[in-house]
Amino acid sequence: MAFASPYSLCPILLFLLPVCVLAQTSQSISLDSTLTAALDKNDSWKSPSGDFAFGFQQIEAGMFLLAIWFDKIPEKTIIWSANGGNLVQPRSKIQLTTDGQFTLNDDQGKQMWAANLAGSGTISYAAMLDSGNFVLESQDSTNLWESFDQPTDTILPTQILNIGSSLVARFSEMNYSSGRFLMRLQSDGNLVLSTVHFPLLSLNTGYWSTNTNGSGVQVIFDLSGSIYLKAKDESILSNITSIGASSSNFYQRAILEHDGVFRQYVYPKNDSVADGRPMAWSSQSHVPDNICMSISTQNTGSGACGFNSYCHLGNDQRPISTCPPGYSPLDPDNEMMGCKQAFVPQECDGGQDADLFDMRELSNVNWWGGDYELFNPVSEDWCRQRCLTDCFCAVVIYNTASDCWMKRIPLSNGQQLNVEGTKALVKIRKGNSTTAVASGLKKQKSALNLILTMLFSSSAFLNLVLSIATLWVVFRKRRITQPSGGIQGISLRSFTYKELEGATNNFKEELGKGACSTVYKGILAIGNNNLIAVKRLDKMVTDSEQEFQAETSAIGKTNQKNLVQLLGFCNEGQHRLLVYEYMSNGSLASYLFGKSRPSWYRRTEIAFGTARGLAYLHEDCSNQIIHCDIKPQNILLDDSLTARISDFGLAKLLKTGQTRTLTAIRGTKGYVAPEWFKTMPVTVKVDVYSFGIVLLELICCRKSFDQDAKDENQMILADWAYDCYEEGRMYMLVQEDEEAIQDIENVEKFVMIAIWCIQDDPLLRPTMKRVSQMLEGAIEVALPPKSSN
Ligand SMILES: *[C@@H]1O[C@H](CO)[C@@H](O)[C@H](O)[C@H]1NC(C)=O
Ligand SMILES: *[C@@H]1O[C@H](CO)[C@@H](O)[C@H](O)[C@H]1NC(C)=O
Ligand SMILES: *[C@@H]1O[C@H](CO)[C@@H](O)[C@H](O)[C@H]1NC(C)=O
Ligand SMILES: *[C@@H]1O[C@H](CO)[C@@H](O)[C@H](O)[C@H]1NC(C)=O
Ligand SMILES: *[C@@H]1O[C@H](CO)[C@@H](O)[C@H](O)[C@H]1NC(C)=O
Ligand SMILES: *[C@@H]1O[C@H](CO)[C@@H](O)[C@H](O)[C@H]1NC(C)=O
């Protein structure tokens, strides 16, 4: 029978199809079936493999959620739910009634939820499928309803999101009612993550998008663990997340979590297929990259981490919400609810009680919302005083550009910044503020204090001993914790020439060549991240041993994520080599001017990174470093395509800084600032100029000088960009670059910043710190001056 031709079975099968198919592939749930929420048993309908179950899960004491979950793992992870905002009591029932309804009724018989059937027809059976889809079908096996079409916050492999579908994040980890974030495949073809006007589901501004206006039609989650957005012609428009793990060995799910991040997770089905992964849900793929930074420009709403708090990523890449000094969490169980002032705010009716308040400093923290006044330029002290005497003022943000932003409550979009140079000064009432920073902790502590006090109150002497001991502990702790503040220089390794000869296989693979040096790829015998780039300095001008040591150690001390880290050096007679981290993605020059154009998003990230790295060299390391040779060949890209500046500190080592012996300029506007050719001092502003040119190249994806340009006016990028800017034809610069065209306001902003950077007068050029702040939107960009040429 098993080998009979399918055709011979056809007439019988047609008759039996619905029942037959279901009997084979899933356990069909017939009319009149019910499940009841009960404290003493976990009733559910399981899929044939037992991987998924549909039924009631007890979420909190005596309260049940009608849900679908992974049933074979101890976590029983929920992937769909019906009544997240409306938990039900024991004795509530889900029923497949004989009149074709699928309803959830509470213990009083009141209807709490019902499947909203598509089309006509009555249900004749239900089934929990092995894919995790729960379906309701009619007699002729048309799908009347399926959970895959009504996702909550999770999607599974084979599940598809069509135009108009959304995922809504839950409110918190264990509260399944709708939360503050939504993902939607919009009718304009963009997949967008947005905050909502909580508790409504209406959309606030988006904070992440595939930028596929007009083209996206379906989000696909395939069995190999890739989630991507597809166009009508089936091509992949945008890869969203991906974890290379097959569905046969791993359970998979992707969820818009309560923190606003869309994460993809895998869970090994058993030990033997785990392949090094833990026997738990793990995630390595998510969007957006950094939720704290993604939500910063919204007009309304709190930002990622709640009002008055500020957001940063923890080691696990999840956002952490922190209250400023003097503030305490609104809800100790849910930090994302934000913070409140734990003191009586300043009164506005007359009383000059400024001296009752104090300013506490938080470095590298900013709130983007809540501004009501800007003073510039003013000193930090003036800014503090101004806030202390202004009853509206809750916080001031002071930055290296001498801006003093006055902010009122509630503060929104708070972030811990990666760049230095901005500080928040938080106004708190003297005396009673800091004690309330963590009210949750305080309760436990005060109980402990009470016990201690009771124990010791019998003896004044013991009290004294205790106080001294406490002071001593506090003092010790200070002494131990304070000096570790700044990053100390990573100790450089000294290599022998022989070692490096071996590592580079006798200087075989050349990575690049400069005027005075050649770079080779190498492998160190030990360690796992052991690829290196070895730079051999050919024309050493510095002949003093000591000077070489001093300079390399100065370079070694710089440590910032947008700089290529120096690992060690070799200094043996005429052999002078520097050993750097190896950058797997090569130089910006090859990336930017290569075959395919990098995305606008990537290019902006590279601009941000390069600006931060330069700002660090100019202002934040112990000895100011002028790079003197910023160009795309010296900006490298690491594994994650982060911009990493290389070759800094060499100007001094090679004495180019002093002698101005630069490579030929070929009569074109290259990357070199005009003061090089004049008798003017060379300052950090030469790097600002070069950065401006690189920024234009990043915007337009072309070289600063293009001999073969179609139009003579377009040959020199700086001139052409300026013309386009003046004539308001920004789109000319980013032709055929859909993503950039959609973001044309930022393109224009970037061009304006570049124009500021390439001013002939170094004094007019902004500092790199300011450039970085303008790029990232922390400060406004003023209209650049008229062109001089
Ligand atoms: C029901 O499931 C929960 C969670 O999986 C478990 O803690 C509980 O012991 C189960 N109850 C019964 C009666 O099996
Ligand atoms: C979940 O959060 C919502 C929104 O704050 C709240 O109204 C609801 O009571 C919470 N539900 C539970 C079960 O705590
Ligand atoms: C998206 O494209 C449509 C037409 O395809 C256009 O009307 C709309 O303005 C575009 N939206 C954006 C944000 O560019
Ligand atoms: C998506 O990922 C696949 C496989 O990694 C790759 O071939 C493809 O080019 C990517 N598509 C886009 C639009 O990034
Ligand atoms: C582990 O899971 C894989 C894939 O589901 C299966 O083929 C294999 O038999 C399982 N091994 C054990 C020991 O259960
Ligand atoms: C601060 O003082 C006010 C009254 O002076 C009091 O109501 C409040 O509870 C105090 N807060 C803390 C955290 O001690």
C-alpha cells in the first residue's frame, strides 16, 4: 500500500483529505475540544513532534496567558500569546465550539478573546503544527486563521511578514501587554522600527529602517537562520539578522524585545549538536546596533531608557538605564520606566534658595530633549551658576564648544556618549539627594542598619569602633578605586627582527607602501587573534635610540576604538619596525573606491568613527598628536567595518612634521591644507582640512580629484561640492544612491561640515571635537561662509 501510485489513491484522498492529512502530520483538534486554565495541571495541545504546545501558561500567581511555546526546553519560551494585556483566572477556557468559534472565556464565562476568522466558512478542526504555527481550518482545509498571520512579538523560521504586518514589543520581560516599540513592514516598502505613543500603538518617529522605500514586500525567516527583506522579484533587498545555524539542529526565533531591539536567538536541540553554543537561548545578531544611540532625535517620548535616565550598553549589548545622582527609579522593578527626583525641587516663588542646591557632574552624558535655553560661549562656572539660580533648570549640558544647554524636567533621550567633551551638570538639593539614588537597595540596607544599630547601641564605645572601621573601609575603597580611572598605556612588546622576519615569512605579503615605509602581513605563532601588520620604516630620520623609544611608547599609549592599536616594535640597529593589529577589511580607499558602493549608513558610521579618532588624537591623549597625513589610504576598517586611523604619531618619528617634505601635490587640491605651502604654523587644523576632503569623498563615493570627470567642473570634488551646495542641488552629489537621497538633509549637513573643514583660514575651521559633535547631531551646523575661489 505504501508503494501504490498516488494517483490511484486520489479519489479516496479527496474525500478524506482534511482528516487524513492532519492525522498524518499533526494531531487535529476536533470541534468541542477545550483547554482549561488550572493551578494543578498544565493542559496543552502539542505539535506532533512535541516541539511546540498551545495552551495556558501561568505567568504570575493565579494568572494565565493563552499562548504558544517551545515545549521541549525547560524555559517553555512563549512565541505567541492571545491575551497579554488581559491575563485570565483559573477555570478560564479556550474552546473550539460546535458552531465554529474559537474563543477564550474567563471563569465567569465572559469572552476575553476570539480568533478573528478570515473569509467565510466555519471551523471544523484546529491543529498545532511542528513549525510553531497554530491553525484553524474549515472542512475543505482552507486556513481560516493562523497564529503565523497574527504575530505578537516573535517570528519563527518559515513565518512571513507581509506588507502591513507588525510585531509589538511586550511591556517588560514578564509583562506581555503591549509595550513601547513596534516593528512594521510599511506599505511604502520599508521595514521600520519605531517607538509608539505608549500606551497607544500610534507610531512615533522611526529609529531604524531598511531604507527600502518602494521596494520591500516580505520579511522572510528561512530555515538556515537568515532573516531578510525581499522584493517583488524575489531578490534580497536587505539582510536584517542572521545566525548561521540550521533549523534541524537548533530551535530558532526572532523577537522584538521590550528594550526595542530586534534579536535573533538560537537554542541547540541537544548537547551533541550544540557546536560550542550554550544549552540556552543565545543571540549574536540584532538590530539596531546600539539602541541607546539610535533613539536620540525624537520629538516626543522618553528615548530608549525612560524619562530622566540615561542609557548605555552593558557587556551583553543590552541597554542599561541609569538614574542621575539625586534621582531614583520610578519603578524599582522596571528600570526602563525612568527616574524621578528624589528631593524637593527648587521653588519658583521668589525665594533665592540657590545655596540649598548643588551641581553634580556626569561626564560624557547628554540628554537630547528638554532644552529651553542655550548660552554660548560661556564658561562652565557661569553655566553652573546660571542653572543654580534658575528654578526651571534641572540639568545643564556643557561641552568643549562652550555651549551651555539649559534643560528642564522631564529629560529625554539620555545617553552615555562615546566621545569625550560633553558633561552633564545635574542640580540636586544639598543634604538629602544622594541617599536616594537607589531606593530599592535602600530598603534592604536600612534593615541591615537597623539590626546593626540594635546590636551596637548598647555600647557607645562599640559605636565609635564601628564608625572608625566604616571610615577606614570607605577610605580604603576610594584609594583602591580612584587611580584606575584612565586607561593606562598597553605595554608594548619588543620584538626581535628575527621574530618578525619569521612572522611575515621573510616579508612576503605586502599590504601597502608609503613614502617612507612598507607594511607586511604577519602571523604570530601564539594567541588566537594573531594576525599582525608589520610596518618597516625605510627612511628613518630619527636616529636617536631614545627618541624612537619615546615616540613609540607615546603611540602605544593611545588607545581608542577608532585608532589602530600599536602592539609592539623592533629596534635593532638599522631595523626599525612597528607591529600593529591587522585590519581585515583593508583601507577606506579600497572600500570606498572599489567595485560596489558601500551603503550610506556605513559611510556615515565611518565618518563618525574617523572624526572621533582624530578628536581623540587632538584633544584627549596625553600628548597632542597631529596626524599630518589623513587620507583614505590611512583609514583602515576592522572586522566590523569600524574606521580605524593608522599611521598616527609617525609624522614626528619621520620628521615630516618639521621639514614639510611632503610628496608631490601635483597641482591639485589633495588632502593637504594650504598653510603647508605658506609660512604659517602647522596645527591640528591641517588634519581638519584633510578630514573635510575625506568627508566629501565619503559622501560622494569618489576621489577628491577625478581627471576623467564627465564635466570639467566636477574634476575637483571640493569645488564641485561647493557649487552643488550653493545651487541647492545636493542630489547631484549622491546620484543613484537611493539611501543617501532619502537622507538628503543629512547629506547637506555633512557637506556643510566639510565646507567648514576646508576653509583656507585654519582659524575658521572647527576643531575635530566640534566636527564630531556636528556630524552626530549634538550641535547645530552654521551656514558656511561663501567660497573664496
Ligand atoms: C506547569 O508548568 C510550570 C512552568 O513550566 C511548572 O513550573 C509547573 O510545575 C507545572 N505544573 C504542573 C502541575 O505540571
Ligand atoms: C503590565 O504593564 C501594563 C502597563 O504598565 C500595566 O497596565 C499592567 O497592569 C501590567 N500587567 C501586569 C500583569 O503586571
Ligand atoms: C517613498 O517613495 C514614494 C514613491 O515611491 C514617494 O512618494 C515617497 O515620498 C517616498 N518616501 C520617502 C521618505 O522618500
Ligand atoms: C545578504 O546576504 C547574502 C548572504 O550573506 C549576500 O549574498 C547578499 O549579498 C546580501 N544582500 C544584501 C542586500 O546585503
Ligand atoms: C540531537 O538532535 C539532532 C537533531 O535534531 C538529532 O539528529 C540527534 O539524533 C540528536 N541526538 C541525540 C543524542 O539526541
Ligand atoms: C528629602 O527631604 C524631604 C523634605 O525635606 C523629604 O520629604 C524627602 O523624603 C527627603 N528625601 C529623601 C530621599 O530623604
